[in-house]
Amino acid sequence: MRMFLLLLPLVLLLSAVETQGISVVDLSALREIKNSLTDITSSSPNAFFTSWDFTAPDPCSSFAGITCSLFIPKRVTTLTLGTGLSDSPGLAGILSPAISNLSELTQLVLFTGIVTGPIPDQIGTLKKLSVISLTNNRLTGSIPTSIFTLPNLHTLDLSHNQLTGTIPGSISELSSLKVVVLGSNKISGEIPILPTELLHLDLSNNELSGMLPKKIRMPLTLRYLSVSGNRLWGPLSVLESLSELVYLDLSMNRFSGTIPSSLFRSTLSSMYLQRNNLTGRVPQPPLSSPAATVYGPGSTVDLSHNSLTGELTNTLAGVETLFLNNNRFTGAVPKDYVESVYSGNTRTLYLQHNYIAEFPVKEGLPLPDSVALCLSYNCMVPPVPVGFMACPASAGGQISRPVNQCSAFNTSMA
């Protein structure tokens, strides 16, 4: 009888395999995962764990958020925790280390909630993982170095948590890694050498310091790069070789020096460099290929709150949303900008707080209603048809600069 009692749990487990078709190990792991998490609003009809009934004949077909392999015993291949619905508050609790028992897992996703605690280091044992997305929660601690040993990892998104520590240098060894999103955490230290074929890198709103990786260590494949809201400094010359970029956000850092002329191209249709210490001029369009700087719908360039100087060139004419305010630009605004504003191709043009002397409006022709144009606090009185109704509150109420400021500035620039 005693022997029978000892064997009974094994018999029950084997029975579960036969009746449910799912691996006993995976079923046990799912039970532990459920025990460590809970729906924030369990009474909601959209509560995630409502479908996790461990007496169900086939969890692979009835449990929300999992998919399984086809062969018996079935193995869990993807695990998505939470509904992801806009009206769902998500999950609370902690991530159980039992996740590491799902050895066939290829995708691990945690939707928005208030899950706390560290990311289990044991995740690094899941060698088939290609996607890890644990966003918009309250995860703490450092990023486990074990994650950067996963040979098939393609996407890593740990954004909008409370993670600390540094980015492990071993990230450079993951040749399969294409997407890294670590924005809105408390990660510090310098940016390490990056994987050579990285496509998307978002490190925004952290506590990173130092310079961008040297030119020879920047992935030439990068299409999206955001490091805004950190403490980074140094020149932007390391970006000259990144010809594939379509989105660049370096705003709210301490970058200095001139802007590489190679960044002024229409294929880089979103460029945010505001609130740095950048100097120099906006370059002339290249004579060999002027069409390379013909920006189109949806384009945005923000160079505001720097120390850029000189007269504007035609390079940025036609950008749909263009912020050049709070710099030291002088002279007359080129007619190409005016034409673009009146045609409606440029919908937002902020030029306030510069030293501009002329904006050649078209007499008697009103601006399109869709255009926001601000020219206040320059070395001119804004033309009557323009006014400054579209200026933001931060532009202040002064229409133009005092004469002595303009004369002093122009003398110093001569």
C-alpha cells in the first residue's frame, strides 16, 4: 500500500500527459507561473488567467497566451502574459524562475502591468528564445548577463521598467540580435560595442554617460537610433557612416561640434537633435545630388535649442515639421522655405529666438490654415500676414529682439 501511495503522483502525472497532451514539465511550470502572478482586476471579464483551468482537457488549446508544438507531448513554444488590451490593467506579482523549465520556448512576452522584482537569471538557459519583451512594468535589478548568451535572440525589449546597472559588454557577441529596446529605465554606464548587424536601438531616457561608440564599432546596418534623454557627450562624426538611418534621436544630451553633412538627407526623414550643444552651420545641399535632400510628407527635423549659426541654406526646405528655434541663425530666410510654407508642404516652421532679419512673405496671400509659423524674437518685425498666433507659449510675448542685441550679435559674427 505504501508503495502504491508513493507511485500515485507519478501515475497521476502520466495520466495528465495522456489526457492533456502537454509535457508534464511544462504543465508544472505553467502552474508555478500562475501562482506567482495575478490579474490586477480578477473580476474583469478580460482577466487573463480566467482561461487557465488546470483541469482542462488540453491547455494548449484553452490557455490564453500560449502556443504549443504539434507533437505529443506538446511543448510550450510561445508564452504571452497579459491580454495587451487597452482596457486591461494587466498583471501583478513577480516573474517565476519556473519559466526556465519551458525549454522549447521561442518567445516570451509580458504586457503592461505592475509586475515587480528582478528578471530571473534562469531565462538565459532558454537557448531557443528569439524574442524577449517585458515592457511597461516595474521590474528592478540589472539585466541578467545570461540573456546575452542566447544564440538565437533577435529582439530584446525591456523598456519602461526600473532596471539599473549597465549594459553587459557581451551584447556585442550576439550576431542574431537585431532589435534592442531598453528605453525608460535607470541604466547607467557607457554604451558598449554593439552587435554588427543591429537594426533598431532605443536607449532613450536612461542615465547613460560617455560618448557614442567609435565609428568602426557602430553597426552600419542601424536604421533606428534613439539615445535621447541621457548624459552623452562628444562629436557626432561617428554617425557619418550610418547611411541606412531613417530615424535618429539624440535630443536632450550634451553632444557638441558640428552636424555631419551626411545626416541632411531625405532618407533620414526623422532627425531630433534638439537641446544639445551643437554649433556650426546647416550645410548647402550637395551639388552632385540635390534631390537627396528633397524631404517629403511626414518628415521631421528638430535642431532647436542649440548654438547653430550662419544663414539658412535650402537644405531643409520642404521638411513637413521643422524646428530651428532658439539658435543663432542670421540673414534672410531663403525663398524656398517661404514657398514650402505657402504650398502647405511645410506645416510647422518654428524660427523664433534667432537673429533672422527677413522672411519674404507673399504680399496679400494668406497662410494656409494648416500651417504653424513662428517668427517672434528675431531681428525684424514679423510680417503682418504672419503675426505670431501660432507661436508656443515658451516663445514669450516679445515680437522682436532689441536693436542693440541684433547689432552686437552681427558685429561679433562679422
